[in-house]
Amino acid sequence: MSVDGLFDTKDNSAEANINPKNPLKLGERKKLSCSIDRLTMKLLFALLISTAWTFTGAQYYYQGLMDYLENRLLAIEDRMQLWHEQSHRYHTEMKDFKKLTAEAMDGLKNHHSMLFKDLEGAAARVDRVEQEMDYVETQMSPRACTNRADKVVEQEAWEMEESRGEEEEEEEWEELQSRVSDCVEIISGIRSVKIMKRVGSPKGMWTRDPRSSKVYIFNGTSGNTIYQFKSVLDFSRSLGVTGSRSIRLPSEWSGPGSAVYNGYLYYIKQEAEADMQVVKYDLLSGSVTETAMFPVEGRATVYNLNPETVADLAADDGGLWLLYAPSDSEPTISLAKMDAATLDIEQIWDTRCPRENAEAAFVVCGTVYVVYNTRLASRSRVQCVFDVNDMVLSEEAPLIYFPRRYGAHASLKYNPEEKQLYGWDDGYQIIYRLTMKRKLLA
């Protein structure tokens, strides 16, 4: 490209108008052209120097940036190396810990097996000790507390009676013979135990009618439905309550204190703000035949360990009985003899057997046996005996221990025909076969 190309069109037109025959003007043109060339070279040189300077500065900048990035990458590599070393150490420690844990678990398994074997051996020894204790108790057991009515003649009174005349002695003897029950047997021990099955709730009641083979199941502590089986065998073979006859009552029974006697069901009915009622229900016709009000103060329960039992109906050879607590403040259990036909109260006794720690009771031949336990269930035992005929002496009252099975008795029902107790123990239905002996004063 020529130097003349650097000038604009106006200058080129001016140059075109110069007369080439004029020498002065041609020299000036050449000088001007040289000056422009020198200026152009200076500009180009300055441009080159500026460009080189710029490139040098950029090179230093980029070099610093690269150094920074390199330093950062080196720091990251150092951290990654440290992390790798720590991860390797943690992995090694975890392997060691896993190994120690596995060894500890193996040791615990071995200890558990040994402990389980020891517990099995201890359970077998405990069972053997309990059997031996039962045997010892049957051979030489201490006597239970015997509470007799106020008219009972103590041993010293008997000695005084010997010194009286023949006439007085005959009169006293006639008075003694006026008994509430003609049965003269007392329990001497438990001969055998049979666990039938487990049905229903932890608390409930089951019993058998003394005049038939039918068995009745009361599941829970209240309800309006009971289950009837044809026999104990049918009940034991059934799955739950299947195969039973369901009987729906006209009102709810309250507490596991009902009784079945001679084809009739006697149960307790208690509604809010109302007196306790004893209801007589005909199982054959399915109707209520009698009801009787039984006033008690408040909602007193007869057994301290079973507060659901408002009152407890019992049947034996002598008829129908009712165990109850007159009020919450009354510390002892009361007994009433009822007419099974009309539900009239014939006689009432204060048994002087405490309600505290009592779990159940039953009546055999006019003798009340109150069963006691502890709040943390242990071995149930008959610890208080009351005879309405004043025929049980303190030295013959048995202290009967029930074989420990599952928990505590929710109910105990005596069958006079079989001389057996039907017990409900933590949902298990149990039969206790009793051994009897004659009362000393009979």
C-alpha cells in the first residue's frame, strides 16, 4: 500500500490539481510525503510497542492466574490425600470394631445359652421344691385363722359344760345341733390340678351346674352374654368358644361373681347411682324369675385384689350364699344366706376375714374359705376360714396353698357334686380336685 493511500480524497484531488510543470510545488509535496511516512512509522512503532507491552502484561497476569490455580490444585490434592489416609484409618478401625463386636456377640450367645440352661435347671429345681413344699404343707401345715360366731363355745367353755348338770348339757347340745347346713365336711387339701385351656380375658369366671353336666363361661368382668357348653369335655375340645350356645341376658352382669345352681343363673346387677341387685334367671325358659335389692354403701368391692367383684355368689350343699362388703370402710367380708327360690336373706354373719389382699373365696358345707395373695401375684393360699355352724376348731383349720401357675385367681367356684373348684387364673381355666375330711365337732 502506498503512502498516498493514507490521505483522504480531498487531499488526492488537491494533488491532482497541482501542475507538474511547477517545480516548487513538487518539492514541497515530496517533503510532505516524507514527513507523513516518518509519522506513520512512528505510529506503527508505538502501536507495536503498545501491543508488545499489552501482551507482556497479559502474560504476567495469566501466569499469576495459573500459579494460583496450581497452588489451589496442590492444596486440594493434599486434602484428598489426607482424607484418603483418614478414610483408610477409619476403615481399619471399623474392621477391628466389627471383629471385636462379632467376638462379643459370640461370647454373649454362649453366655445366653449357659444362662438359659441354668434357668431351666433352676425352674426344674423350683418346681421340685414347690412339690416338696406342697407335700410338707399337706403333712404338717400351720392352721388358718378360724373365725367363729359369737355363740361358739371355746374349748374352755366345753370344759365348763362338763361341770354343768345333765339338763343344761342337753339344752346346749340341742342349740349346737341347730345348724344352717347339714354338711359336716371340711377341706383337707388339694388332691390334683388340671389346666383345661386358655380362653378369653385375664379375668372372668367359669362354673358347672351341680345338677347337670353343662358348663358356663363368663368372659371378662361384665357383659350381657354367656356361653354354655354341654360338658367339660366339649369345652376342652372346642376352639375358643366355638361350638357353644350363646345366651344373651336381659341385663349386664357385673363382676365375676355369678353362680349357676339347679338350672338357674344368679348374677349381680349394678347400675350407676343404684343399689346392687341379685337377679335370678331361668336358663331353660330364658326369663328373669326373681330380683332382689341388696343395699350396700357406695361401690364397695368384696375382694381388695379384685376390685371388679362387687359381690360374690356361691352355691354348695346347703344352698345359695352371698359374700359382700357392706361399705368401703368395712375392713372385713360379710356373708349372707339366701333363699334360692325367693332370694330372701335368711341370715347374715360377719366373717371377720379381712378384705385386704383377698382375691377370691368359696363356700363348702357352710364354711367360707377366703383366698389371699399379694399385689405382685405369688402363691394363692387359704388364710381365713369361717364356719357358720361353729363346727371348725382352730387346730383343724387347714392352711391350703394353691400350686403356683400363672397369676392370681379372678374367681373360684365350688361344685358340691364333684367336690371340685373351677378357677379362672389369668385367662386359664383350671380345675382343682379337693380332698375332704369330717369336721371334729360333727
